Amino acid sequence: MDEEISALLSRANLARVRGNLAEAQTICQSALELCPTSADSHSLLGDLFAAQEKHDEALHCYSVAAELKPQNAALAEKRDKAIQARHLRLLTNQQQAQRLAVPEVTPTAVPRKNASRHPLPRWLMVTLVAIGGLVVLLLGVWLGTTLAHRDDLVPTKLPATVGRKD
């Protein structure tokens, strides 16, 4: 049975090298059906999952293989790398979720309609126009009263009588 498992794992490895991961995975699972305690089958299946970035499945396969051969340091190292890859993926997913949930707000000037015509608030514009009108009115009243009481500005003779002798 060991020869049959070795032959299946060789075929699976060849399929993996050729880039046919689905076929390699099917062959590995066939080997595991024949011998579920084959650490090499679990390890190769873990390699296939890791190549597809299926870190949870790879971690499971490496953990089973490391339990079956606890003295094999290479299997323990593969398991540890799968744990790191899984944590890194979880951390990356969490950071992406945070970026999507809370978009960064950058202060930008909001364009206003008619911004060039009315840069001041409307209430301030109304107040300034009212004060300006009041100033013009008071200036007119003051000038009118001032000019009415000055004798040097009022002609003593009408323009029609200028140059005629009475």
C-alpha cells in the first residue's frame, strides 16, 4: 500500500508542477482515502491549498501531518507558516473592513452656487445694504440742511436778470 500511496503522490506532485492544482488535489484526496494516516499526503494537500491561498485548509492539513509525524520539523515549520499566513490574511481583511466602514474625510472646499457674486452670508449682505442706505439718507439730509442755511451759495440774482440793470 505504501508503494501505491507513493505512486499517487508522485502523480499529484507532477500535476502540481504542471500547474494543474485541481487534478493534484483530486489525486491527493484519493491517496488519503486509501491511507488517512499518510502524513505525506496531508502535507502535499496542504501545499496545494497554500498555493491557492486557502490558508485555513492548508493549516488543517499541516496540523494533521504534524500530529502524525511530530518529530518532522519541516511539517511543524509548514504549519507555523500557515498560521502566520492566516493571521496576516485576517489582519488584512480587518484593515480593509475598517477602511470601508470609516472612510477618511479630507477637508475640501465645498463649491457654492454664485460664490463669486455673494461671498458673504446673506444676513450680512442685507445688514450692510441697510446701513449703506441709512448713511446715504442721513448724508442727503445733512447736506440739504447745511446748504439751505448758507447765503453765499444762494444767488441773489436770478440767471435771467444777470447783466440787466434795473
